[in-house]
Amino acid sequence: MNPVVRIAVLGAAGRMGRAVIQAAAQAGLPLGAAFERAGAPELGRDAGELAGLDTRGVLITADVAAAAARFDVLIDFTRPEATLTAL
């Protein structure tokens, strides 16, 4: 049996974040969480729809710690400041 790896994307609303969400969907990897900076206009939107896909049931949030149990791998496409905040 192959374990399923749930991914999360930090910087999900950006060009590369959206591309990662699309690539994960094509690879059959479930999206566990999607993050943007506090105050971003995309907060609360479905990450799949934002990436041009069907809805995924994953709303974009700014709180990495609150969603930590929903993903196994965090893919970061942000600035260094955001990376440090997420850590």
C-alpha cells in the first residue's frame, strides 16, 4: 500500500503557488491546506478554484499552525520573511 502524502502550499495565491496546486492535482496528490499572508484578499477562497481547478474544499488561510494536522509536506513559494513566520 502506498501512503498518501497531503501537501500544503505557502503562497498559494501567487503564480507559482497556483501552478503547484495544479501540478499536485495532476499528480493525484491531495491538497491538505493552502496559505497566504494575513490580510490577503484571497483568504477564504477555495484554493482549487483560485488555481483554475474544480473546488477542493480547501480554503486559503493565514494560520499555518492551526492547519498543521491537515498536511504532511509544506511547499513554500513566498519571500524569506513569510518563510520565517511560517516556521
